[in-house]
Amino acid sequence: MPNRKVTYRLYPNAEQEARLQETRGLHQRLYNTALEERIRVYQETGKGLSFADQCKALTHWRKTIPAWAKLNAQSQQVTLKRLDFAFQQFFRRLKHGKRPGFPRFKSLRRYPGWGYKTHGDGWKLHPGAAGKHGKLYVQGIGMVPFRGKARTPGTPVTCDILHKVGKWYASVTLKIEAIQRERGTEMGAFDWSLMDFLTIATPKGLQTVTNPRHLKNQMAEVKRLGQAVSRKIRMAQRISGKQKGFPVSASLRKAIQQLARLHAKIARSRKDVLHQTSAWLVKRFGALATEALDVKNMVHHGGVRTKGLNREIHDAAPGAFLQMIKTKVEEAGSWYEEAPTREIRPTQRCHACWRVPEEKKTLSDRQHQCPHCGVTCDRDENAARVLLRWLETRLAGLRGSGREPSEVWSGRSFAAMKHETHAIAV
Ligand SMILES: [Zn+2]
């Protein structure tokens, strides 16, 4: 059974808010103390502490520190586990010849919250009617009202309590029953871009899906607020004569907070849009292809415009989008493939003659003009058509087996074939 994450917004009263803050502070101190302990023991003995060692130490600490004894023990173990994970990551990178940063002490500001690993141990979810809204019991804090709804109902497993830009959230993992999602019948390939969001090529023609207006408006608002923040920072720098460590005025603090809130809001609406769009794609298409996105690569080769573009690439979250499609495709049992970018080169290759021009397109070239066959079209349109042709070839390769591509994605036989293709998501 697969797991899903659902985030609920918590609405604590003043007293609960104070206790939540206190709990967060106690977990932060536990994290830092455990880190200090690891460093101390290593310096004294030359040996590291394991997660199990630290759980033993925790039992001792709980006996001697009254404030810690009041916290849920399992949630404290989760905090120790997070530190252990930071060390594992550190050693893994070290082993791979990288130069990782040593796990750091965390200030309260950089400490978002804590977690629980078993439902009923320290927390309990009480969803409202039809699974919408409800109350979350948190040990030592009480019944906290929440708003939100799981897209798919399930059994609660783990819970993380998070504090972000002045607001509290509970991120709950649900174990869900296998879903049967409606499967589409069409064949299509799509290219993702900053301008149009999606350009979809089908055997019948072309379709573009643009970012919804409310998202564009919010982006414009972010730009405006961002400029206001920079202006205020420049002014504070000029008045104090300091580049760093200048006094932060109330109005600057307020502007920064507004900006952070809007960023969080955009992230939420974008996630909604990505969920809706991926559901729509899977409902319509039985066979779907796109390019395997190498975000890191795109970011590194951004060139002069890197700064602004980086932000846009990350905001658009192509990785998250493709992951949503993969999950839904599995639920529907449809066909999904990602074309290997280096081999196929959908942006560079010509969809009409399948040749790759010598002169490379850069990020700013919005047109595809083939020097070989003379075809001219929009850059994203070309990429989508290249991907569609690639998908058709992949599916045509199955014709030898006596099956038509249409049977492959609507018939029962296809589950067995899934394992033969390399690009299908696991
Ligand atoms: Zn051509």
C-alpha cells in the first residue's frame, strides 16, 4: 500500500501556540545537545555515537531534565533520528569524495519542528465530517483545530509538526488503499517550459496549457514586494553605512514577512495546479511521454540570466510535477515514458527530419528553424513533436509482438511489458 503526505493548517489558540513554541524550543535544544554530545565523545574517545547510543542517553536525560521528561519519548527519538540522518548524509558525501559541511547547530529560527512515528503515540488525528477539517490531538498541547482534506483517504502513520512563516502545520503521512484511477485512451507527448507550462503534441495536433491567471498575478505581486524589500534594504544600508548587520526597521521586517507569506501561498497554489494538471493528463492519455528533466543541468547552464531563471525553474517544480504524473500513471495503469535527453535531445532535434542541427539553440531561442529541411515552428512545439515521434517509435517497436500500440496501453497485456522498458518510473 502506498503512502501519501497531506498537510493540514493548524489553528492553535494562544495557550496552545505558546506550548507549541515551547515544544519546538525543547526539540531544538535536544537536537543541539545530541550534536554536542557526538562531538564531545568523538574528541575524547575518537569514536562516534550511533543512533542507538543516543537513544540510551535520551533515557538518562529524561530522568534528569524535567522539561524533557514531559515530551513524548518517540518524538524525541525522531529528533535524534534526524540528527543521525544528517551524519549519515555527511559521511556518505565524504565517502564520495565531496566536501560536505559538518552537521550544524541549529538556531530556533532554522528549526522548523518535530515529528512522531506512530499514530496514537503522542498524537491522534480526528478528521471532521467527510474527512474535511477536524482536530489534531498533540500530547502536552491538546486538541488543535485544523483545516484541510486528504485527496485520498487513508490511515494516518506518521506526523510532522511544522512552523513556517508564523503559521503551524501538521504534515501527516497516510497509508492508502491502492487506487484505481480512470485511464485515458489518447497518445500524447508534452514539453514543459517556463512560458506556456505545457505544450502537448498529439497525433491530432497541438495544445498548450498555460499557467492559470491567479498564479501569474501572484508572481507579479511577488516581484513588486521583492522590489520593495530591496529598496528598503538599500536605504537601511545607506543610512547605517553598513552592508551587513544594519538595523532592521519594523517596516522592513513587515515587508520581508509579507513576501515570505506570499511565497508560501504561491507554493501552495502551484502544487494544486500541478495536481489538477497531472490528473487531467492521466485521465485523457493512455500513453504519455516527456523528456527526462535534469533540473541541475538546466540550472547550471542558465548563463547570464541564471539568477532570475533559477528561481523560476525551481518555482515551477518540474521534478515534483513529473513525480505526480508517475504516481497517477501507476494508479491508472497507463503507459508513461521519459525520453533520455542526451540521446534524443528534443530541444535541438528537428521533429520533421529527425536531424540535429550543428548550431545549438540557446535558452533564448524561442524558434525552431531547421537548416536541413527548412521547417519553422515554435521551440516548445518542436520539442513536443520530437517527443511524440519518439513515443510512437517506442510503441511501434511493440508491433512485432503482434500487438497494436493501442492495445498496449489499453489492454491487459501491458503490465507485463512495463518491466521491459527502462524509462518507466519505479
Ligand atoms: Zn528538419
